[in-house]
Amino acid sequence: MKTNIGGLVGNMNGGKIVNSHAEGTIFINGSATNVGGLVGSMDGGEIENSTGNMRIISTEDNVFNDLRIALEQIDKSDAKQNLIQLVNDMENSVGEITFTDKYRNFMSNVADHITVVTPFLTKLAEFLM
């Protein structure tokens, strides 16, 4: 699947683009073909003082499913179910401002089982805004 993401999308024939800025975090499930301030083509034009500051995070590899599978190793049923629900909460809030709170809640509850989740911590931290 091809995805184009940008501040200006299309074609321009002549003219000038000034002070165009694209900034933010983009969560994609697939591959991004074009990402930036201008996506398309320009003939005889000029771009001046324009920037693109994008952070792109792919959710294609499903860290949340892998994490739930890893949590199945926990013997205590109540703790396991609680942590799986917290993973669900995090997954449902990816890209939202509430993800940070869901992440902190998960981290404060997983301390007794840190060896199970250590391989996932770097990928989870990528979703923090």
C-alpha cells in the first residue's frame, strides 16, 4: 500500500511556496512512500524557507499482540488479566494524548514481571508523544 503524507500535496506550475512547515508525529500501518512538506511535482516554481519535521512510527509490526503473548507466561491469573487489559488500553490510545498515561499505568503495574516485558520496552516508548 502506498501512502503519501505531506503539508502540500499535488502539482504546481510556477509560483512560489514560502514558509510552509509540516510538523508532527504520524502513525502508519503500512509503508509511507512520500513524507514531507511537499508531495507531488513542481514546474518553474520556487520553495523558500520551508521545513518538514516529521516523526513516523509504523504500527505494522504488532508489538501489542506480541506483548500479550509474552504476558501469557505469568502464572498469576489476576495479574495476567490486569496487564493484558492495560496493554489493550495502550493499544487503543496509540496516537492519542492519553497514551502517555496508559503507558505509565502499565509500567507501574508490570514491575514484578519486568523480565517478561523488557524486550518490548523500546518499541512501546516510541509511541510516547
